[in-house]
Amino acid sequence: MTRYTKRSAVASLVFVIACVGGMPSAHARQGAGHVKPGITVLLADSAALIDGKRVGLLTNQSGVNEKGTSDIDLISSRQKTRAGSGPTLTALFSPEHGIRGTEDRTNLSNGRDERTGVPVYSLYGATTVAPPDSALKSIDVLVIDLQDLGARPWTYVASMVYAMRAAAQAHVPVVVLDRPNPITGSHVEGPLLDSSFAYAGTHSAERAAQPTALYPIPMRHGLTMGELARFYNDVLGLHAQLHVIPADGWRRDDWFDQTGLPWIKPSPNMPNLKSAELYPAIVVLEATNVSVGRGTAEAFQHIGAPWLNTRKVIDLLENRTLPGVKFEEERFTPEHPGDDKFAGQSVHGIHIIITDRNRLQTARLGADLLWAIEKVNGDSLRFQQKGFNELFGVKGGREAIMSGADPDSLIDASLPATIAFEQMTKRYRLYK
């Protein structure tokens, strides 16, 4: 039986309810290899949405079919083989990391796709976060295919939302090609982003400065990209003429490695599913002076700093009896990290090992990591306040952690809102 440190029986029950029907079996649909992403379904069943039209495509390296073939190549091929009746790929729009997912920097510029020659408009510039009017006038339909990670701090979602709003204003219909939530749609947990930190308005500079703080949703939201499109189109009043093409064969309790789909790194520092599973916990440390392993082969699977007393931190964490996870001391050296933390330095690290991903509570793990580091090395720990607020989401969360508050209390206080969110978003679901 799972033990929840310093939690009431009521709170424990509430957490189970919040996990959308409870924890799925560890062996559910293992290796089923049954899923076809939205791009495959579109071309097989719904190609009328793009055939004979000028297509703008918001995608990156994660927009592929089940064989790993890029949406860009698939649509271009259809354009060539159905001359006159097929789609015409007119414009490409790129999110953070660029159209091929290789850029680990800000303020990406426009360009042309080397493979197709199609112009590429960056949606991750200093102020540019949505397709420009000139590009929208050149297309008849906007197609979006991006891999979400299942956690609130993910800039691709903002790129989709702002593109949807711009398309609606230009009277251009939007087709979102869905794909699985890699960390399942059956776990909803973590504090909702406080409304005072959320911004999804129309001022481009402010939107560019807050690419992950759109709306009060939990850290782990349990939705797919297509479901998020339906949700945000409604709650933000985007008014997009929206068509979502579901992934065929995915179920909410499927993890990505149960889909048969190829893992394409959705960002340079997301090497595999293990990193994605831990991301909702570890990402809050991005706004501190603790490395999350960027510049290593296991980003978001370990944390570290030259000043970190790893043994004492681990001892505290082990006393918390966190389910589904264990910790090991190590050393690692970040090489050319995108966050510039401890580049080329050997740091004291903690390797975070998942022992049961279905029992792991990432929100509690993230809060406990912060609490333990503050307890042991509070004199060295530093926060970037605005960034931390947007990641952790709890108003006064940093102050509470620095004062030594029980981290479980921060998570437990958010449970009613988390449950309400899960119930409210059921109407946007596309999968059982």
C-alpha cells in the first residue's frame, strides 16, 4: 500500500481519484504497437481537408508517421503524386528548437527548409510567437503536428495556441494532427498554475516572455495535443475553425513505449521516455542554480551542483518514502548545456531512478527535491523568481519552501483544484 508522508486518509483518497480512474496496470497493453498518429489518419481518411489547398504546416522533427517519415515529406510527396488535386505545401512554421529540432537557443530566425525549399517562419523569436499575416494570406489551411510531453511547461503548446488564434483572425481553418501523451492520459497531478502567473493575451512581447504560462492547468494535465487544442479553443475563446484528427488506437493508459511509435526526441534535451517521465518533477529546478542534466545523455534524469551535499539530500528524500522512485549518488559533467549551468565542470549529482512509473507522483517528487536541497544547502540554492513561479505554479511556493514548510502541504492544498480540472476537461477528451 502506498504511503503518503504526513497526509490524511482523505487526501490520500483524493489523490487516487485525481489519477483518472486510478493507476493503470504496469503491464497494460505492453508492446502493443497499435497506434497510428494523426498524420496517417489524415492521409488515409480525411485528406479532403488538405487536398487542393495551400497548406501551412506548424511542425518539427516530432511530426512523423508510425514509420518515422516526416509530415513535411509526406505532404510534399502527396503534392507531387497528385498534381493539381493534392495539397500544396506553401509555408512551414517552427516552434522552439526549429523545424528540425536541432536548435537549443532563443530568438530563432526565419529561413527556408533545406530539403523542400519551403519558407520557414519562426514562432520562437524575441517577439514573434504567431504566424505573420503575410504568411497566413498565402495558405488555405493551417496544419499543426507537434509532440506534447504531458506537462504544463512545454512551449510547443503555446506555439499551437497562438497559431490557432492568428489563424482564426485570418479566417484560416486549423487541422491539429493528434498523437499520444507519452506519459499517459490517466494521470492528472500537481498544482494548477496560479492565475496571477498565467498570460495568454495578445501582446506579442509578453507572450514571448511567458511561453509556458498560458492558463491554470496542473503540472501533469493528462491531455493530448489535440485535446489541449479543443480545451484552449474553448476556455481562451480562440474561435478557431478547428478540426482535430485523433491518433488511431491509443488509449489513455498507454505509455509511449506501448504504442509502437518511434521515439523522436521532441527537444534536444529529451533523449528518451525516462526523461519525459521525470520531466514534470525535475523541470521546476530549471529556475534554480541546480543542473537538471542538460548537456548530458540523461537530461532530466539527474540533478546536480558543485556545492550539493548529495548524501544528506538523498537521506532526507529516502525518509519521505516516495513511491516508485529511488536515488543514487553520482558525478556528471554537463557539456555545452543550453542553460549554461556548470559547463565542463564535474558536479555532485543525484541519479533519479524510476522503479514503478505507475506509482510515481511527480508533483510530490519535485516539491520534495526542492525541500531537501533547501534543507541541506539552502545557503547555496538560488531561484529565478519569475521563472520559478511559472514552473512551480504555486503563489508563495518559493517562500514556503525556503521557510521549511512541509512539501506535501503545498501539493495537498492543490488537490481540490486538480480534481476539478480533471472533471472539467473530460468533455474535451478524444480517447477512453
